Amino acid sequence: MSRRLLVSALAVATAALWGACKQECVTTADCQALRSDLVCEQNHCYVGQPEPDGGDGDEDGGLDGGDGGADAGPGAGSLLPGDACPPGSSNLCQGPFRCWPAGDGGGECREIWLALTTTTDPGGTLAGGTEATLVPFDGGAELLYSMIDDTRWPRWSPLGDAVAYVSAAPDGGRPGIRRGDLGGGSTPVIDADDAGTPDFPGLEWEPGPALVWANPDAGIEGFGASLLTLAASGAEPAWLPDGSGLVYSTDAGVERVALGGASPAPVTDGGRSPFVSRDGAAIAFQRSANLGDVNVAALGWDDEVWTAPLAGGAEHRIASAALPSGSGPGALPGYAAANPSWSPDGTWIAYEKINFRYQGGRPQACSVAQCGVGPQQVVLQKLNADGTANGAPIALADGQLPAFSPDGTMVAYIAADALWVQQIDPATGAALGTATSRAFAGRHLMTAGGDDARPRWQPK
């Protein structure tokens, strides 16, 4: 069965950006005329706060075995965009940049990318033709994995050097998973017939050692060198950061299972859509507030966001849900929370706040004209070390499906049929500068499917 790969030109050079980071300056204002996150030190523009002694990055930003620990967390490196770097040493690159292979066998610090799904359906669903799409976080040419039929749900490898994605069979048969490299090549991994599944919902890869998905007929499955059944039932799998096991949703709540044949263990009583913290100590998840309106519940508009320790202990509500106060003029809108995403250092959770009203006795999405707020908002909530909320939530922007960058300085989200990236202050959660946006000509951003549609940052 032949398949044709159509790949747009892959632009790996962003000369304007890298040039700005090496521009000479007298004051920080000279740098910020180029980009708002640059500072002037030693007469050169740097991203963020440079090493005070102009360090060479050998010790202060050195690798610590690649575990992303807090001592030299993502983005803590001292190498600037465009600088040479040893291949495989992305933590030496400053900010949202990673070490890309260079033609001379070495490496170069370049921008990280985002993976998402685009569709021809204006409603952002699988009803249209879909394409697995990669794009640099601050612009540049995109990379499309376009088969004769649809592709979707691109997922990064643990090293960030490839993606796996679902490809529909061109003859109308069952889909399969393919592995795409960053030069445009693509090879088959496994098809649905061999996997014994009608599709691959909940597909995930990094940071785990294998692909995993939820087979509606056989539970949580994985594929590395061979096909494995990891849990007899479940959905929405998510790897633990060290790849030793995973968590997933069941009808009873969130469960976890270790690799190697261990029995599953409950994590929460009720709840779904788990997102694991970077240190593997806790999860964020959604849970119904049981507000008593079946129409609201059917839309998922009665969910709240909670945190729970993986080892057991107290669960904490981070974002609540409520019904509208009425249906007439002046009624307060109802709200819910969904699609939580944890910051790399564990100090913030981003989530999607859903705003709705009653119209003719039935729930309808808000508009600014009707409710004073849009249908979705990206909200940040600061956390204490025990997983409780710290202070009031911060409404970052109108939008949905938020995702923190690997260095925690940016939040990507979808709004107004475009991909947006907003720089933030990791200490306060405040927006810094103006968000950048990227629309896709002739295509729309996939938003249906919950976490499946969340933009995925390339790992550092």
C-alpha cells in the first residue's frame, strides 16, 4: 500500500531572532526594541538573565544526567541562540531553545517547536481533512506530515528528534502510527489491524520509553519493540516523568500502573484527564462537580480541576464550577475548568476556564457581548508545595488548551483559530509583552478531543 508524503520546506534558520540575540547594545532598551525578553549585558543582547561573569556554560549550566532536575532546570543554560552546542545537550541552551544537529556533526542552539493538528473543518474537529503539523514557537516555515489521507495527533519522542502521529489509511481502512523525522521522512510503526484497535485515542510518547494509547477494546496498550497491554481498561494515558509507569482514567477515577506487570493502583476516587507534574509527585485532573444539570454535565461544563499526590494523601480543588445565576439580563455566567497543564517547576497550573449562560433553559457558550467574557479563558493558578492554591487565579488570555514551554517562560494556547504564544513572568504569572499568533492558511486549529488537541512543545 503506497503512501505519498508531502512536506513543506523545513526552515531551521531564524536569522532575525538569533541575530537579535547577538546584537551590540548600550542599554536594555536597545535590546527590547528588538524583543521584549532581551536584556543588555556586557554590550550584547541576551535572552533573559545571562551569566553575570559571561560564563562558558561548562559548569553553571552543565548537564546533570539529563533528568531535568531543579538544580539546572530547563532553560537554565548559558548558550545563546545560534551558539554551537554539543549534540544532545539542550539544557545548555538558554530559554526556549534546544541543541539541534548541525551539518558539521556538532550542534547549534535553535528555537524549539510546537506540534499540533490542523484541520479543514472550521469547527476544529476531525470532520475535516487533518494534518499533523510542526511549527517553530516564534514563527517560521511549518512542517506538515500529509499522507494521501489524514494525519493527526503528532507526539514528540523523548529526545525531541522525531514525532509519532496517527495516519488514516488511504484506502479507507484502519489507521496506523507513523514515525516522522524532522527532515520530512516518515516510516510506518504499527497499524490498527496489528494492534487490534479501531484507532489510537490518547496517543502519547515522551517522556516514556514507548508509544501508548487507549484501545477501547483492550485497555491501555504500548508499543516499543513489541505490542504490550499495560492495563485491562482505561483511557487518557500519561507517562510518569521517569518512564517507569503511567497514569490513566477509568470509570472509577485515575489509576497508576508500573511497567513490568505490576497491578494497577487507584490514585483518585473519581476524576479523569490526569496531567503528571514534572517531578512525578502529583497529578492535576478533572472531576465533575455534579451541579445537577444533565445538559451541562453532557457538555462537560461542570468539571473542576484538582490536584492529588501520586503516593496518596489529601486532594485539593484548584478551580471550581458553578451554574449560571439565572437566564435573564444581568445573570452571572456559569463556569467550569478543564484541560489542566502543569508548569515544569510545579509552581503553576494552567487550565481552560469555560464560561456559559442559559438561553431558553439550555446552556450556551458565552460571548463577550452576552456575558462580559468569552467562551474560554486561559487561567494560571499558583500552587503551594502541598498542591493547594496560592492566591487568586490569573486570567492570562481568551483561549483554550494551554501548555507551558519546557523552560516555563511561555504558555501556548489556541484562540480565534490561531496558535498563540504568550511570554510570562514565572514568578508572578504576569504576561510579558504581547502574545504572538500564528494562523494556518486554508486550515483551522483542532480543538475537539480535549487533551488530544493540546499543542505539544518539543522537549529540550
